[in-house]
Amino acid sequence: MKQFHGLSIPSALEELCEPRRTALLVYDMQVGICSQIREGARIVERCAAALAAARRCGMRVVFTRHLSCPKNWMGTTQLRTAMAWQRTSDPGAVKSWFLRGAPASEIVPELTPSADELVLDKLSMSAFEGTPLTYALKDCDILGVAIVGIALEIGIEPTVRHATDLGFVPIVLEDACGIGNAEAGARSLNTMRFVGEAILSDVDNFSRLLEAKGTAAVKP
């Protein structure tokens, strides 16, 4: 850990991968979203592995769900986004796919949140916009945010950039991040590497480091 002016500055996953200072963010792993991703089943499996590792060591876990407003509450931005995603030029043809309580809006059963895990609903792409996530993380003295879920190029990249602007260190577990478009997903990862704000890793490394931290913690 680098030290400067009384600050500890992490630069590697090993320095952040501990339950006290890092939380796991499971981004939009919903039934209706996973079904749209070609490798949805593999991403569910990788997210489940990351979630199991976090739970074993007592790491805080937060889930996000993307919701749609009822049609009469869909404004200009929501309608434009829905028109683009649903491939229509007619705002009247837009459907509210992810209404609260709809089967498509629920977290996939393989990742069902436990009673002591946080679930936040959102309308935006960034998990921080319009949600109490920032407050909750800072209130628990969390610095690192390990991110898994869908989709890398649509919601995870803006969440990563926003996390840095808010003073968090984003950790992207690449093999547990689904993509809708391979080319766009590759661009997102290349942008993250170029900017250098995020720590990029994978689920196995994340799990191994958490296990090592837990083992070290119980030694006399």
C-alpha cells in the first residue's frame, strides 16, 4: 500500500480484497436481462461464485435492479432509451418491460439476495445515480466496490466511472460481467484499462484473495 501525506493509497486488488473495506455489487442480474445475453447462464454461474466467496467471508453485498416506469411516468429520456433498445421509432409502441413486481424484473433465483443484503432499484445506468448507494457505502466506510453483472458496456462502465468520481475504487471482475455486444464490450474494457481508474481481475483471483484474507485473520 502506497503511503502519502498520511493516506493509504491502494493500487492492487490484494490491498483492497477484504470484507471490511470492500463490498460486492451485483449489477442488474435480473431474469429479463440475463435471458437477453448469449452467455447468460455462464455469467450467472460466475456471479454465483463471486457471491459465494463474498458471503463466506462476511463481505457486504448489494444488488441493483433496473426498473421501468409505468408508461404515463416515462419522460423524454426514458422514452428515447426504450425506443433505442426496443428498435422502434414510435414512442407509443414502447413497452414497460421491467415494472416493479414483474417476473422479468426479479433477480435470477440462483442469486437470490439474503435478508442481510441490500437491494436497490434504479432507473439510470449508473448504480449510484438516484439511489442511496453512495450514502450506504460511505456510512459503512467502504472504499472498494467489486462489480459483477450485466451489461458491461451499458451499465457497468458508467458505474465504474461514477464510482471513481465519488471517491471509491472500482474492481471489475471481467469473467462475471456479461455483454450484449462483443465489440462494444471490448471497447469498454479497453477504455477502463486506458483510463486506469478500475482494477480489473477475475472471480477466481477475487475468491482466492478473500480466502487468504480470511485465513490470515483467524491465525493466532
